Amino acid sequence: MSATAGSGPRLSLGGLAAAPRGRGGWVGPAVDPRAVRVGMVHLGIGAFHRAHQATFTELAAAAAGRDDWGITAVTQRSAVVRDQLTTQDGLYSVLERGPAAAPLRVVGSVREILAGPHDPAAVVDRLADPAVRLITLTVTEKGYRRGGDGRLDLTDPEVVADLRGRPPRTAVGQLVRGLRRRRALDAGPVTILSCDNLVGNGRVLRHLVHDFLAALPSAEGDVLADWIAGAARFPSCVVDRIVPATTPRDRAEAAAILGLRDEGLVVAEPFRQWVIEDDFAADRPAWELAGAVVTDDVAAWEAVKLRMLNGTHSLLAYLGALRGHETIAQALADDDLAVAADALMTEDVAPTLCVPRGLDLDRYRREVLTRFANPALRHRTAQVAMDGSQKLPVRLVDTVRDRLAAGVVPHHAALAIAAWMAYVADACDRAVPLADPLADRLCAAVVAGGTDPHRLVNSFLDVREIFGADLRDHDGLRAALVDHVARLRVDATAPA
């Protein structure tokens, strides 16, 4: 049997059973998809969830001999993933790229796919299913619909519509309506686990849920809040795996290996990490059997990942894009940027961290650079650069604040932020669409700042959703940003 990326039989349970073994190029599901029962719901089934939580969950279920941790996955925007996976009986494959890559793996833990915008009632029904003890989310930072103060944006039209009682379409609205139904059905306790890159993501999500409840009539919101306090938990976690966009070349390679066409294919690096707070309201998969860390000290792991890995990723994305590098690996192959990335971690980030027990920080730093240098991933700088207004506060701005509090202006963290400013200014000047929820606000800041670096920096620092109210008045930071922005806007290839 042979297949190409655009033709040939599709991956399915029947097709997989008939696919030839013995070529050594792929591994089937670790559990029997036909026997798996749904025990968890995931909101936001993108490539990352399929490469990360769904894979961890399947391996954990297999290691523990459990058949009750199948996943109902919910799309949050379009029905494309639902249509792709439903025709494949929920199956998809993970293609690893890089040194020590494992064989192509077919994953069977996703047993149902719902399109949230098209079938919101079905989403609420599944969230209230007594068999469901766990709800996970990867809806991206902007999917939480927070305002500039970090609370639920009660002026967001979608949030307003959910509050007024329409079948819910926002993640928080779905959760609240699902929890209300659980209470009415006495469906039992449930854990809600955010897997997005937010500081204290579990705490953030809990507060957003209560913001939604507080905006409801008290007879409804207060009663449900009391029930949630006793029946639900919101642990935090840290997730890590580089999952670049899947290309036609990737699909063609997977089809050649598997002999079946997989429209749900995801590509990932071999590395994967999941650190989870040990705070659950009910049963959970034995994720530690699949390599996850279950701990009472998530915050320390989170700071390392957000500041050291994600902060460096952003530095390489913005500086790399300004220098014309298409991928993160190409950016890191640029000697100037490699020096800046290493210096950001060692000089600016490391002094701000409380290193968790069991983590070798120097080894972690080297591992980060090795992962980013993997040319097989082709992780695009433009992809990493998206939604900078949501990412910068936790990836770079918190590092800046901590170093300023210690009396040091962090040169390389300031360089990364200045590179973002130059990147945004360049996009707005050229009228190129800016992939950011604050795009209009940011382009207005560019217009206000004009071509003068001092005015441009001040205009950006006035965006309090990113920089708060404190950083604009720090002379040392502002001077460093002005110097960097002036240089980057004239010649981004000049050494920092």
C-alpha cells in the first residue's frame, strides 16, 4: 500500500488494521481506540494538544492499564479539525523531527470531536457527563478573553453574549454552563486544568470563572460559586513541546511511512515536558507513568520555562524576523543572535529564578539552545512572533521588573522587547496584518511615535496591558530601549 499527501486511503481504524507492519517506521495506538471510554474533555484541540496532552494521556492510560481516559475534544473556532479527525475515527499521527526522534506514532486517545461554535449544546452536555472527571484547555492566551487588568473582559461581545444566556461559545462561558449543568445533575467533582502559557494558569482560570459568575444574577452565580468551591479544582501546570505548523512535505512523509493519508498529522520535537500541580478533585490519569512531573511546586518550574525558554524564543523570533531569518533554527545559527540568546538566559533570567529541586539550570539552558537549533522543525519566526502583547508580560517584562528591582538594567531582555517594538512598527508602517489581539492599539502607538525612537518607545510603554504603569518612568530602561530601537530600525543586522 502506498499513499501521497493528497491521495490514497485515509487513516482510520479499518485502514490501520490493514496497514502493513514490518517496515519499522510507525507505532500504533498504545490503547485500543475501540475499547476506550471518554473520561475527560479538552477545549481547544489544536496541534499542540494532540502532540502533548493527548499523547501523555494515552501513554499514561496504557501504562496503568486503564480504558476510561478517552478524550472528547472541542474545537473553539472552526470545524476543520473536527472534520479531519471524525473521518479518521479520531486517529492521527505524531511525526517527530530531530535527533533521537521516535518512530511515527498513531494516537487513539481522542474518541469524540465536537465543534464548539456549531454545537455548543453538545459541549455543555459532555462537560456535565458524570463519566468526565477532568477538563483541560489549550485555547491560547487570547482565548481567555482577559482585559487589561487581567480579569475577564466583560465588554467583550462574545463574553456579553454568553452572559446573556446564548449557548456558550467562549471557553469560560462553556465551563460555567457545563459546571451549572453538572451541579443540576449531581454529576460529581471535576478538575479543570489549564495548559496554556499563563503565569499561575490554574489560578487565572479560577478567577475568570468567578468573574463570569459575579456578572450573573446573584441567585444564579452565588449558588454555583458555592458548589464550585467544594466540587471543582483548578490546578496549574507547565507544558513544553515545540510543535511547528504541519506542511505538505510532512504529510507526504507520514503517508509514505504509514501507507495511509493523515489529514490530522502533527509534527513535534522529541522533547516533551509536563509539570502538574497535585491538586485534583477526582480521579486523574497516571501521567507520571508517561514522564510528567506531579508536584506541589509548579511556580518554580513555570518561571524557568516562561522566562528562560519562552523569553529566549521570543528574542530569537523578533530579532530573527528583523534580520530576515525564516525559522528559529536559522536565527540561532546567526552568531550575534546566538550570543544574545545565551546572554539573556545567563545574565538576565537566571538571577531572577528560584530553581526547583531536581533541575540542573545550566543543563536546561544548553538543552533549550539545542532544541531551538533543530533545523528539522522549521519553527517559523513569524509563528512565534504572533500575539506578542499577550506573551511579552510573562516571557520578558517580569524578568525586566525583577532585574530593575535588583538595581540592574537587563540589557538583553531590553533588546528582546525593543526587537518586538521594531517588529511591530515595521509591520504597521508597511500595513502588513499584525497577528495580535491589540493590533489596532499597537499600530496607533506606532503612528503616535512616528520615526523618533524616544517618542516611539514612550508610546509603546504607554500600553499598560503590556508594561503596566511602572516601567515608563524608569529612565535606565527607557534609555536602553531607545538605544536598541534606534539601532534596530536603522540596521537590524548591526551587532547589539
